[in-house]
Amino acid sequence: PDTVRLLSSSQVITSVVNVVKELMENSLDAGASSIDIKLENYGLDRIEVRDNGLGIKAADTPVMAVRHFTSKICSHEDLERLETYGFRGEALGSICAVAEVSVITKTKEDDISTHYTLNFTGGIVSQKPSHLGQGTTVSVLKLFKNLPVRRQYYSSTKKCKEEVKKVQDLLTAYAIIKPDLRLTLVHNKIVLEGFFPKPGADHSSTSSSNPDKTFIFINNRPVHHKEIMKLLRQHYTAQYPDDSARNRYPTLMLKVTVPPSSVDVNLTPDKTQVLLQDKEAVLTAVEQLIHEKCPSPSS
Ligand code: ADP
Ligand code: MG
């Protein structure tokens, strides 16, 4: 069955631009007025589509990427007055068969967003709270990782550039047909380096309530960044309530490298505060790094 799934999925999901199109259409179907698309390594390492749409209801999340699940039609008659792009319930499930997929989503009713990691068959492997606002973010990592010939084919410089050009053309087309839609495309990489020791390891000597023990650098500049700081603290508070109750945090170091054009350091005369053009992306990446480097004791 795995082979069948891989084969049929590989016919539905054929290229980077194809993934972007499917995800964007889901965002539009969800009523999004803003869609942010991000590619890394021409989309081969990461395709991320973030929207501010309705989100996915908690009850639907276990089946959202199960083949042929769709929340868009309930009856046969619905097919005849179809006003959505999707109705087959094929895209998300097929993408799961050819890449690593995660979904962060929040509806108006939810207090916070939830980050779901999906497996090959579209089932949920794990879920955890996340910090994003209403809407849905789908991340597709390592596209065609299990279709080496196809991955190789799209890896040539010429093909890569062609795909990004096609994505740009696709976005232009949507921008024309939907003039009120806010659309962005970013093709680059945020580089994060961090030092997150396990709490408890260095209690007496280095831990303290001194906020200066958290070092944050953006493009090699030591900065104060309230939201990044909050995210780091939040993680330790959730995972190590005993330590944080005593206001003990270990020494943390986080280095963020982004394209120089996407930061504004001239907010304050001492330049210790920065304005990040793509703050949400940086926060998401930081969150991911924390979870990778410092997984919760239970997982
Ligand atoms: P289809 O679009 O044909 O319904 P998909 O596989 O593309 O099938 O998506 C499956 C289901 O997941 C959708 O019907 C919808 O309920 C949910 N979904 C996927 N992406 C989004 C999104 N960006 N916002 C809200 N719901 C989504
Ligand atoms: Mg769809």
C-alpha cells in the first residue's frame, strides 16, 4: 500500500509550483485575505504557506490530510454549485506522501494555535501549542525526499530557477484576479544558532534571574528582543516549572542571521533594538529550533 500511495501521490504532486498552488488554493478557500509564501533552496528544502483564513477546526485536524477528506462538500448537490478551488481532498494527503509536512492552525474559537506534525499517510504524529494567530501555516519540508530521481531532476540550477519563476507567475496571476489579496513571497534562509542548556544542569553558578543571561544576537549585533526573549522563557517555564517558579533560567544564547535588508537597527540610538521585517518567520524558526534542540522531557 505504501508503494501505491507514493505512486498516486507523485502523480498529484509533481513540482514545487504545484505544491504552492495547492496550498494557496486551500488558503483562498479558507477565506484568507493575506498569504505569505516562503521558499528555501528553491522550495526543495522548505515550502511554507501562511494564511490568515478560518483555520482548521479541531474536530477536522485528525483527518485533514487523510486522502479524500474534504470539508468543502457535504452533498452531491454541493458539487454543482462549487465555489471553492478544492473539493477532492487530495492535495494535503498527497503532499504528506512525498515530503515532511506540518500544519499550524487556529480558528476564531481556539484560544491558541496548535502545531501538528503529520506522517506519510497524513496522520498526526504529534501536536503541541504554538504562538501563531488565526489562520493556517502549512510547511512542506524535503519535497520528493523519497523520489530521488525527481528530486535530482528539480535540483539542477536551471530547473530550480524555472520553478521559482513559475511560482512568481502564479502569484502574479492570483494578484490580478484578487486585487484585495495581500501576497508575499520570500526566497531565502534565516540562519539560527543557539545554545540552550538543559535547566538543572547549571543551577547554582550560572543560573539567575538576571535577564542579561539571555544573549540574543541578530546579524552579530547584541540586541534586546522582547518577543524572542518571551518565547525562550515560555519554553523553560512550560517544561521546567520548578526552575522557572524560582525565576531560575540557564544561560541562553541565540544568534539569528537574516538578510541585512530585512532588519532595521536604527530604532534606538544605541541600536540595541531591531525591527525584523519578517518577525513571524523568525519567531517560528526560533520555536522550531527550541523544540529540536531542547525537546520536552515527555516527547
Ligand atoms: P480539498 O482542498 O480538496 O478539500 P485538501 O487536501 O487540499 O483537500 O485539504 C483537505 C482539507 O484540509 C480541506 O478540505 C480543509 O478542510 C483543510 N485545509 C487545508 N488547508 C487549509 C487552510 N489553509 N485553511 C483551512 N483549512 C484547510
Ligand atoms: Mg485543496
